[in-house]
Amino acid sequence: MHNSAAQVILLGDGMGGRPVPALDGQTCLEAGDYPALDEVAKGGECGYMDPIRPGQGVGSDTGHMVILGYDPVEYYTGRGPFEAKGVGIDVQPGDVAFRCNFTTIENGVIKDRRAGRIAEGTDQLAAAAGEAFSDGIDGVEVIFKESVAHRAALVLRGEGLDPRVTDVDPHEAGVEVPQCRPTAEASNDPAAQKTAAIINKFVQRAQEIFDNHQVNQQRRAEGLLPANIVIPRGAGTAPHLTPFSEQYGLSSAMIVEVDIVRGLGLYLGMDVIDVPGATGGMDTDEMAIAQAVVEAAASHDFVLCNIKAPDVGGHDGNAEQKMAAIAKVDHAVGHLLNALDWDSTVLMVSADHCTPVTAMDHTGDAIPVAFYGHGVRPDAVESFGERPFATGSVQRVRGLDIMSIMGNYAGSLPKFGA
Amino acid sequence: MHNSAAQVILLGDGMGGRPVPALDGQTCLEAGDYPALDEVAKGGECGYMDPIRPGQGVGSDTGHMVILGYDPVEYYTGRGPFEAKGVGIDVQPGDVAFRCNFTTIENGVIKDRRAGRIAEGTDQLAAAAGEAFSDGIDGVEVIFKESVAHRAALVLRGEGLDPRVTDVDPHEAGVEVPQCRPTAEASNDPAAQKTAAIINKFVQRAQEIFDNHQVNQQRRAEGLLPANIVIPRGAGTAPHLTPFSEQYGLSSAMIVEVDIVRGLGLYLGMDVIDVPGATGGMDTDEMAIAQAVVEAAASHDFVLCNIKAPDVGGHDGNAEQKMAAIAKVDHAVGHLLNALDWDSTVLMVSADHCTPVTAMDHTGDAIPVAFYGHGVRPDAVESFGERPFATGSVQRVRGLDIMSIMGNYAGSLPKFGA
């Protein structure tokens, strides 16, 4: 390990927000009672982070990339490769990888993009698909694997493929499932045309396999939405990322609940640690996650942790749920405050992006960020939230600044010059 | 139209300033009573904008370019093409365009660079020049047209021209009119030498035509300064700018009082809307302008409006006049606050640059900026001004960030990543 303070980044996924009318115009962060987050604000330096530039919203993948110091504008190749890597598929050069949703379709129209947030049985559906596609499609190998909840990954492996194809996911319910097509720039590219044709065959055959699968028969019997189609999106090839240890000279661990971010960690060569009880939902065991962070910080120079639940409440437009999820983040932070040695640890608490319940999607709003512990100069901010942070000393920094800010507090970043 | 909130940018030209001793050290924005601007500050997010970088002053052309997301460092080719386009001259590839001032010269020395801010008769002077130069100069076509007040545009069209020539405008009174010369880098370039020679002939012959023109005989009889010379500056070729609709996928309108900005709007393919009563001076009908903005916002995704008057008071060093001009901006903002639906509109109120009365010119001071309406997270700032905005949540952003900030609030900017 490096002879410097341990660096811990704890992200509440999508934790930042906008004023909520039902909360008297406060945000979910401002309206709730979060004593540990407030303690971090009181004892730390507070402000805002723009992942890429003010106003530009990001995904969980690009949001984590930029915080870890890898410019997504330069290195991002799409969501698919991270998702596939995260579920354990080794994406190779030439492969085209997709993120997929298990989805409910009814009379040709999407009823629920997340199949009622299906929690069990997707492994059986994926196994059935694996058997059906064991000979591939049109000479191309098809690798399909379930991830957490409604999520899955798909990799096409073979000659003459191209990632420049459109999403099969229309990103809304109530519409038909679109065909996969080459993107405008690749409209005449034979490889993109071939890739799109294979995807369309995959989607159609998978629907035939899934619709009457016993998992869905059972779901219908229980009044649940069937996962009777799978819709791929985010096509991409394997990204070329310098390993974290090589980039920073630091040993590192990642404790996250979403495979897309886990995939990023695997690409970066970080120790991706699984925590029993970490579900990515409201039932996640945040104290087990926090304890895993404490243990990882004892054996690594750098630890990044993401707790997914706040983002789910944001996407669902459910302020009460999002506040309960932030309370789980608060509990986890409380455990860190008790368990870590703050003379030799620096902590950043923030989010990968904002997911306001009023927007029900990621926005490009500036993200609240606080630094606490070794090396930090506390400012006058007293509580954790969007508005209180306006007068913090961090002011407004970019995502690509985070690793050098953390490295400075920890003492691991060499000075430039003599 | 786009399925997102309408975006409106209202700029008080040169509205930002510096402390004025006669106002007890307050700025013109701070010293006046502007209830609508204060309402925007109270209900909005406030801070500062640096058009290019902190300290770097800009013109009205570059100031508007950067707010619209076109980097002037990369795309600016001089003031002349915008001015010429703004008065209706189609600047073609190979043309060299100039901004001109009708000016008063007396005994070979410039007495007033703006000919007493001449308001009428410049069309007759321009027509006389058009007749005199109908055969061109040295085989080059000469197109000269009046603009608003003392402003005019000149375009040279022909073989072997070059924009790298110096201004004939010395930017101050009390000095002789300088000769046009090739710039240092183009000192041996035959095209620049030819262009400079033509400009010098144009200036000399135009002076001969104007000095005894009946318009100036009448002005002298009325005790007004004659517009007896015209001085070109800001030589440039046609810029290459991606149309606004193509850049952002938004329909757009521009309502401005100055031809140089109108020219930018025309280059960008925006709907440039003329408002009867919009004069660019203290007598402008700001309520007609505001109503035009309301109507444009009903039929366009994006509207940019500039009210010129505050800049005039700044250039003239007249705090009282500048405050009266800001009050006109305040009235316009008040009308917007009453007339627009703030559940589906986002507003930015700012300026293209600061024109402090103590500097009597544009400065590179950070410009106060406030965002109001859809998607905005109000901060604790309660009044509109340079000092109050120091604690606003916008902190300090760049001009090139504005379009993504607006697109985020409006919901028109796609996220990057998944």
C-alpha cells in the first residue's frame, strides 16, 4: 500500500435532485434527516461537481468513469461492454456488447420496460436462451447472461460486426418495439447492417422462447408482469482503459451494486468486492456494504463504493422512497464515520449524477459533493444538500478534478514542478 | 417544436458593471430599483459567467456567439461579416466585410466617432456613396449600406482580397484618421496590400462625397455634428457556422436591436424577428420587445433577445442613463414573468459583457447571470446584482456552458452515457 491516507469515495447513486413541490420546494436531500451526511458537511469542504461540463447529464457508466479520472468523451465506447464485463462475460476485441432489459410486451406494445422489476427467474430465462442460441445466429456466436433484477447483457462474437446500430429499447412504455438499424452514419455499412439483422433475429426468437417459459407462466399466475421479451441497447466495443493501479500507483477496490459499474471496475483492474446482502434495491444491506468499505480501506489505497437505491426512487418519481434510500446511504456514512481513522483517511461523499424525482431521469444539474477527513479544510456549511452547498469552499469543480483533489488530501499526488 | 420546456435568454447589453463612486460604490445594477430582476434572482439560480475565460472581455458579436455555444476562439472571423449580414448584404466566399462608423472629422482630427449618434439621413449618405462607387475601386466591387444610428457595413468583392488589414477607426476622438495597412503578419502580402489601398481610397472619396452632402449641410444648420467621414474596422471573411437547428435540434428565434448580432442570427439560420419600436436606444419600446419574445417562445424552442440601451449608457459613462436603461430591461423581464408559463419555460437573464460607466467600454469582468423557471433549483440570493450573486449556486460558469445548462433545465439535452 501507498504511504498516504486511505481514499474512500462513497456515492449515493442519483442522490442529487431538484426542489419537490410536495416537500415545500426542498429537495430529497434537504428535506430528510440525515445526521451522518450533515456531519460530513459540517466537518468537510462542500460544493458542486459537474461530471463533464455544467448542464451535461451523464449515465452511471460515464459518471463513474469521470470520477475515476477517465474522460468519457475520449474513452467511452458504449454501455454494453461494461454491462457484459460486469456479469462476467469477457468482451474481446471485435465483439459487440449490449446492455439488455427483460421487458413486458403485450399485444406488440411495451407495457413495462423492466418487467415489473423482475427479481427472480431471469437466470432460467437466460439459460433457455443460451440453449436456443447455442449454434449462434448467421455464423455469429451469441452470449447472453442475466444481471441484477431486469438487467442482462448480450455479446455478439464473430467476423464483420459493427457497434454502430440503434437501440431496440425505445426508453418508454406504450410504444412498439423498434427494429435495430444501422445508425445514420453507418447506414450503408455492411457490418452494421449484419449486426442489426442478427439483433432483430435475437429479439424475435428470444420472445418466442420467453413468452411461454414456465418462469412467465408462474409470474402470470401470481399476477406479475411476464418478462417475455428482451430489448438490447448501448452497443459498444471493449474500451481501452489504462489500469487504475498504473494510472495512479494506488491499489484499489470497488464495492458497487450495479453490473455496469462493476464492469468498469473490472476493466480498470480494481478489486471488485461482492457483499452478501447488497441487492441494488431498497432492501439492500447498507451496513454490510459500509463494513466492506471499512475492511477494503484497511487493505487498499483507494475504495469506491456506490449504493444504488436513491437512483431507483428518483427514476420512479417517488420522493418518499428516495428519502428512505438516502437514509440508507446516511446509515452507511455513519458507520464509516465511526469505524475509520480520520487522521489517515479522506472521504468524498457525492453522487454519480442527479436523478430528481420531478424529472424521473438523470439530469445535468450540478451534483453536491463533500470532502471529509485527512487534509481537508472545513468550511462554514452545516448541512448536506443542494442549497446549503452554494456557499461551500469547493465551489464548482469538474468530474475529472476529483482524483487529483482526493490525491492531494491523501498526499498521494506528486507535485508538478520543484 | 421539441418536446421540452421553452428556452428564453434575455440579455441587457453591457448590463454588468463596476462600483460607481457617485452611487456610493454600488454598481448601476445594485443601486437601482428593479423589482422584476430581483424576482428572477429570488426565484432562480444566480452566479457569474465568463464568456471566454475570467478577465477576457468580448464584443457584442463574440459575446453572443459564445452564449449560443459557438466558440469565438475557433469560429470568429471578424466583426465585419456579421454587420454586413445584419444589414442585408450576403457576404460570399472571398468577400472582405467591414463594420463602419459614420464619424465627424474636423480639421483632419476625429471629433466624434459616432457623428453625434446620428439617427437620420445615413440612408441618403449611403445612397450617394453607392452611386459614386457604382464602378467599384481598382476593379473591386464596393457594397456600402447604412445600419442603425451611426453604424454601417462595407463589403469588398473581387479577386485577390485579404482581411488582414488594420482598422481605420482609431477607437478614440482627438486623433487623426489612421491609414489602412496590412497587419504585421500580412505586411508583404499583395492581397492585403491591395485591400488596404482600396479601403484608403474608399475612405478618402467617401469623405469628399459626404462633407458637402445636403444631409450634413442640414445637420450643421441645426447645430448637429456632421457625418462627414466613414471609418471601417473589423475586416473579416464569412464565418463557417453550423446552423443552430442542426447543432441543437431546436427551432430558434432572435430578437435584437443591433445589426452585428442580427447578422450572427442570420448566419445561424435563426428566425430574426423585427419589432416595430425597437430602436436600440433609450427610446426603444421594451414592452413591444418583451411581447415579441412571449410570442416567439410560443412557436420556437429557443429565443434569444438583447436590449441594447444599457450598453449605450455604459459607453457614454452616464450612470443615470444606464440605470434608466436597466429599468427598461426590468420592465421587459416583468412582462415575461407575467406572460410566460413557468412550468414549461426556462429563462436566463444576463448580459453579453459588462460595460461599466467607469470604464466607458466593455470589460472582462464576470457577468451576473440568473436562471429561472423550469428545472431550476432556487438559491438564497434575493436581489439581482454583481455583489449579491457571489453567494449564488451557479458560482462561475463559462459562456460555452450556457447552452448545456439551458438544455438541462429544459430537458432538451440528451445525457451522455447510460
